[in-house]
Amino acid sequence: MSQHDDIGRQSGSVEDVVPGVVAAEQAAQDSALRLVLASPLYRGATIALFLAGLGQSAAAPQIALFLTRELGGSLTTAGLFYLTNLTAPVAGYLVGARSDRTGGRLGLFRVCAVAGFLGWAGIACATQLWMPFVISAVVLGFAGGAASQIFAAIHDELSVRPSPVGDGVVSVVRMALTAGWIVGPSAGAVLAARFGLRPMLFATALLALAQLVPLGMLRTPSKPAPAGPSPKKVRPAAPLRTKMRTMRPLLLFTALYVFVYAGEPVKYAYLPIYMIERLHFPSGVEGAIIGIQPLVELVLMPFAVLAARRIGMMRLMVVAAGFGVAANICFATTASAPGLFAGQILMGGVWGVFAALGIIMAQRLLPGAVATASAIFMSSTALSSALGGSVGGLGVAALGLPHVFLIPAGFALLAVIGLSLMDRSTRRSQTSSSGPPADPDRV
């Protein structure tokens, strides 16, 4: 398939609406689920990502308590812990670049999973405040590459065995990570309350190691040999080094995704405080408001794939980023439960789209180095946590609650503008190149 065709698909070429198309799309989604269940790679990847999401989300709300209660750190010091995420994009790029040179997706996945086990186990055993900071910056930065290698392996498998429901397969596998994040926070809280924070963090380490089990000893899918005679033996799994100019669309898209995601650490840090201390909501109402978002996200993810086929991936992401603007405005201006529920439902719409389609878009923007693309995109959440945590801490002091949420609303608005310009540029380049493939460096 040419780059022109690929970009045309991602920007949403117009499809004729015919009777029965909705039923056909629903059948395609069912076929994607059947394909995931039938394939050892897809099935194993789904289970592995669920375990990863379960462990990460169990530890995320408890790490600040661990730093303050167990190691005697201040609240300010605990907040600075999120800055250790800044090393994740660098580590992710190194892992992805090596994966694209060697083609060893699942081998590097196993190395990253073991790094996750060692990192979380080391934090659980830490006796000095500086130790979790160093371990998170050095070891866990590489652990984050595990998920990106899974998605790169799935991409390779779909290249070897193409399927008309390939996007649906990626969406179904990605849903498992979201499902883990739905269950994890409650499971982590119960485990910490019953056994303590250190056992809970060690359980996170075991879940990181358990990712190895579903994929067993599966090998990385081999890419198809190039057509026609070749005068010399070529290693098809080792792509050329990626130039910065080629990576520019991916880096721009990832930066805009960082702006969209930056509101999440602000929300999780301050929305519960706002509901409990300012609005005096009962704990049941507060928990229901927080919990509605991942449920909406999980429900909408399959429909996001279907909608993208109608209107285009990039255009749908523009709409989703707009939901992010509206959601944060709800948080900043609402003092009632219905208003906050509305904000969280809108945020569910944001992540129902980006969680389902973000990794697909990233790989299409850098088709010659999908492991690098996956690693850079997956590490963007770490950058977002660092950005949102630091800006939110400064913003709440300056603006107070609930107006601090106007800051992530502004970030999301920047993402709307940027994604709109990317979509317009893509369509312009597609229109101007009617015969030859579109320039792969342009979006």
C-alpha cells in the first residue's frame, strides 16, 4: 500500500453511505474480536496489557502516600516525583530505535517487562527518599517501552497477515489497557489498606513480570520478503535510520497529544479535593464521578474506530480535543454533581477516541519505524504527567479551585488548533498529489 493511500485513510477519504453500512461495520468489529481471540499474539498482548494497566494504575494513586508516610517526604517532594517521567521519552526512543534496527520486538518487550519488575520491587524496598527518584528515572523509564513493543509486534503481524479489521484489532488490544486502569485504583487502595504500601508496590512489580506469561515464548513476527529477485541477502527487519525531518509529523502529533493529556494529572490531583473539601460531596458521589470516565471510555473505543472510517482519524481527534476543552470548562465553572458528571462523560469521549486511535495514527505517521513511533507516542503520557503536575501545582496557587482547570482547557484548545492545522495540511497535500504518492514527510 502506498503512503498516499495510507495518508488518505488516516485523513478520512469520503465513503459512500449505502444501506446496511452500520450493520457491516458492527460485523467488522465482531470479526476483530474473533481475530484477537484466535491469534496467540493478539490474545497474549491483550492479557499482557491488562496486567500492565492493572499494576500501573494500582500504584499511581499510592506512590505519593508511600513517599510521605514511609520515607518521610513532604507533599512538595512527592509532587516532584512526577518529574522523573521526563526520562521516559528518551528511554522509549532508545528502545524503539533499537527495535527498528534489529526487528526484535518481543525480545525487547521481555527486557522492558523485567525492568518494570526490578524498578517497582526496588521502590518497594527503598529505605531512603532519593532511591525511588533514581529508580523511577533510570529503570522505570525503560519499563515503559514494554507496551510500545507489543504494538509494534502487532503492526508487524498485520503486515505479514493483512486484515480488513486491522484497526479494530489494535483497538480491542488497546481496550485491555483501559480495562486495567478501571480495576487497578480500587484494587491498589484495598491492597494498601489491608497489607500496607510496600506489599502493594511489590504486587505492582509482580504484575509487571506477569506480562511475560501470556506471550510465552512467541517470536517476533517476520516481515514478508520483498517481491522480485534480490542480488544480495537483505535483512528486512532492520529499517533505515529515521531522519528528524521524517519524524517531524510524529513529534508534532505527540506534542499535541501531550497538551490533551496534561489535564489528567491536574484533574486527579485536584478534582477529588474540590469535591470533598469545597463541595462536601459524599464519598459515594465523589467515587461515582471519578469512576464514570473510564467506563465511558471503554464503551466508546469500538465506536471510535467505526466513526474514524466515516469522518477520518485526524478530524475525529479534533472533535475529541474539543470535548477536552468543554470538560475542563465544566470542572472550572460547575459546583454541582450533574455538571461534574457531564465533564467526566466528556473526558470519557476524549479518551475513547485517543486511546483507540492514537497508537494507530502514530504508526502511520512513521510507517518505516513503527517501534520508534510506538515508543515515542506511548511515552507521551509521562511527559504529560510532568507538565500537568508542575503547571497544575503553580496554577492552583495562582488561580485557586476550581479555576485551575482553565489551564488544561487552554492546553486542550491549543491541541484543537494544532490538530486542525495538521488535518488541513494532510488534505491539501493529498489533493495536490493526484498521481504519485504523497510526500511521506508531510502531514
